[in-house]
Amino acid sequence: MSHAKVAQLLRAQGYSLLSNRKTREGKQHPDRNAQFEHIARRVTAQQRRGQPALSVDTKKKEVLGNLKNPGKTYRRKGQPVEVDVHDFPDKKLGKAIPYGVYDLQRSHLAWPNSTYQIDG
């Protein structure tokens, strides 16, 4: 039996190709609130001393390069975008870390559009 026939029979039974949908939440860590209370106390202490309190938002590190992704694009038949076979990190390209730094006292984006320097 061909894959096309199997697909036809599955469709007749009400099946279709679907992507995963993020809907399930796990349990929250019992110390989660304590973590944010600690951060709030530290921010308040910094602000009282006239020091900047910055919120740094980092995301998962992303491997850079010509890698496969789950999306699709329309292309001419037989001309797919060629990508690397493996998604191992390229030592020359490294990884990207999406970020943003926000100055809580001044309510504005502090970096990369300002003179703040962040060591790290």
C-alpha cells in the first residue's frame, strides 16, 4: 500500500496533518514567588541608592547557520532551500542570545541604544 493511499484512508476517517500546540502547563516551582520577591527587594535597594536597576531579558541560545526549520515556503518544484544536515553549532558562527536591557527607573530601553556598558 502506498503512502498516498494511507493518507487518503486516514483523511476519510477524519485525520489530518497537524503541528503540536503548546497548551499544557507544568507545575510551578514552589520557590518561584520567593525569587521575584528577592529581585524586587534588590531593585528597590538599588533605586534608593540612586543606582540603575536594569531588567535583562535573555532567551534560549540559538545556533546560527544555514539550518533546517519546521516552517515551509513556496518554492519552485525541485528547488528546495539547501540546509546543513546536522544542526551542530558552527564554531566560527557560534550562537546568538536574543536580549534586551530595560532601565526600570527611567522606563526606557537602556541597551543597545544607550551608553550603558554591561560587563560579562
